[in-house]
Amino acid sequence: MADGAELGMEGPQTASWLGRLHADRDNIRSAINFAVADGNAECALILCANAWRYWLWRGNLTEGRQLVMSALASGDVPPALRLRALKGAGALAGEQGDLATAKRLFEEGLALARMLGDDRSLALVEANLGSWALLGLDYAAAITSYERSARFLRSIDAPRSLSLVLQNLGQAYAGIGRHERAVSVLTESLGLVRR
């Protein structure tokens, strides 16, 4: 039921996916808890990797974070699956203001993305690290991460992800007083949103 939800919530089917996951939230929670208790880390992390955006966007941060951290600690899994779950765990931790944990999770994800040669994930984790830096008011680090992410996202057709990165990049440029550059990237982001 949850297969495909992570990517499905990046596009026009977001509302449909949120509805489906919300309708089965109790079953998803039970399945993750059962998989962790049964030692099936792979099953638990597949569910978490697909559901983390649901928890983030529906405000179930504590529950989602507890479930994904429990699943991450439950055993070895293929690196690509761990990477997917780390992105979600870092986003949930960051949204709750636990920036140190978010940074640690994103840095582990960055190392896995590099090891796997997964450029798309590398760009998205760079964006997450940029958000971590932006929340900590480290504008220079945020700009570095966001610019790396934007370079790759411009090379593929990822308008939603690129738009979000550019919105944050604009804030970072404004934070260091580079207002013309901020307006430039925010204008590019607006064009992508309209598209």
C-alpha cells in the first residue's frame, strides 16, 4: 500500500498519497513496530522511507521520528534503503529543532549517496544540509550546499525540488546581504512554481 509514496508525494499526487497514508496510519504504525520487534529492519525501513513525508506534512513529527529511528537502529539494510530512511529521519529531526541530530543523519546520508554514486540523492541531501545551516543562520554554508544541489537539479527535470532549493537559497543570499542574487534565484523559483 505504501510502496511509491515517497516519490508520489513529490508530485501532483501528493494529496491522494496523504489521504491513503492517513487512512492506514494505524496499520502502518503497527506494521513498522511489528517489523522492528521481529528483527525485519528492511521491512520497517521500507515503510518508514515511504511514509516520512506523511508524518512531516501532517504534523506527526514525534511519532514519525520515533518510528524511523527505531527502524534505523533495528539492523543492517541495503545502503540505498538506509539512505532513503536517513533523509526522512533528518527532515523530521530538523523540523523538531534537533539540528545536531539532523546534521548527523544528513551527513551519514551524504556519505552513503557518495558511496552509491546516487547524484539525485546527493543533491537532495545537500539541500537538507543547506536547510540545517540556514536554520542555524550559517548563510555561507547554506549557500554552498544549496548551490551544489541546484546545479544537479537544474541538469535533470526536477522543477519542484529545484524550486524549493532556490527559495531557501534566496533566503540565504538575503541573509548575507546579496539582495540582487536573492531576487534572481527567487524569480527563477517563481517561474518553476508557475510551470
